[in-house]
Amino acid sequence: MKLAVFGLDGTLTATNAVDDARFVRALRIVFDIDLINTNWTAYSHVTDASVMAVAFGEKHDRDPETAEISRFIECFVALLNEECPNRPDLFGEIPGAVAFLAAIRQHSEWRAAIATGGRERSARFKMMASQIDADGMPAAFAEDGPARETIVEAAIIRACAAYATSTFEKIVLVGDAIWDVRTAWIAIRRRRKRRQPSTSFQAPEVAHTHRQTIAGGADLRQFLSHLPWLLKAHSSFKPFTSR
């Protein structure tokens, strides 16, 4: 059995633009933060939780309290809800993603999971708005972080439980950004440091950052046929220092 762990924004849902805009607006409304670095690669952990904590700390010189985090999430999700009926075009799927996930659910060898740096409430709203059917699919969110590799690890552990296996023959991380490559490499280094890796966690062997295998109307067979090449092509990648 093999596992594909998918990112969300930019990988399954075409929501990067609205997610960024409403995230920044929520920071302004809730915490009076007018300036934020939206070059996400500048952050140690590119997740909603980590970016919010950094922005809050720079403004208020302390960590946010639980109640403040809750108020931010409420505002962020409300802004997404407000925007969706006005601009449904900002909440679409990456072309082919809905059909692709439906097909992989029926595949004899491959299983799917989701790992996103977004908060669970906002992530599930975007999946619903984009008609991504993730019901029953193992998933992990910013609440499992703050590091993306920790989120991926949580998704893999949940996939083991959901698919009744202690290990996968192969694990591939499917994403659209440079931090997805970095996440896979950090996970690989973690695995190599363990002399006897835990049977409940395997590191992904590669991060696939070229979403055109889904977006070009590619079917499941075409995507899966790319994986052996991807494993070879990415085997020489160096770790990157980089939501």
C-alpha cells in the first residue's frame, strides 16, 4: 500500500489568493496589525499558526493567548464566508482535483491523506467551497504543528490508523510550493537520525511540487506514472532554508 499526502491551497484548491488576502485582513481587524511580511518563505514555519504568532509577537511583544487565537480564527473564517458568495471564482478546485481524489479512493494500491498548514476550520471551509470531498480522509492541520513536517507526520500516523496498516511501501508528499520540498527533506533527515524508525511514522520520499500533473486534466494513471521519475528527479535535492 502506498500513500499520497496532499497539500491544500494551490494543490487541491485554487484558494491561495483569497486565503492570503483574508488572512492579512483578519490580522488587521483582530490585532491591529497593518504591516506583515507576505513573503511566506521568510518564515521558519509556513503555517497559519506560526505566521500569526510571529506577526502578533512583533506587534505586541508577547505570545497570543488562547482567547485571542480563537478570535482570530473566528474572524478569518467569517471573512472567507463573506467572500465566497461574492467571488466563487476564488474558491475553485485546481482543475481535475475533485475527480482525481475520487479516483484515488478507488485505487487498488494508493491511498490519500491531506496535510495543510491552515487551521482546520478554514481548511474545511475551503474544501467545502471548492467541492473537495475529504470526508473520512485522514487529515492534519495547523493545530498539529507549528512545523509543517509535524503536520505531515500527524497525517501519516492518522493514515496508518485509517487504512489499518503499520507502514506504507511508499509515501509521496504532493504540494505546490518550495516549503513542501523542504518539509519532505526535514522528514527524511528525521527518519535517518532514528536508528530504528517508529513503525507508526515514515518520512515521505519526495515532495512533488509541480501541480500540472493534476491541473492539466491529467488522470490518475498519468499522475501515478510520473511518480517513479519524480523519485529519481528529486533524489539530488538539497534542503531549503525557508503558511
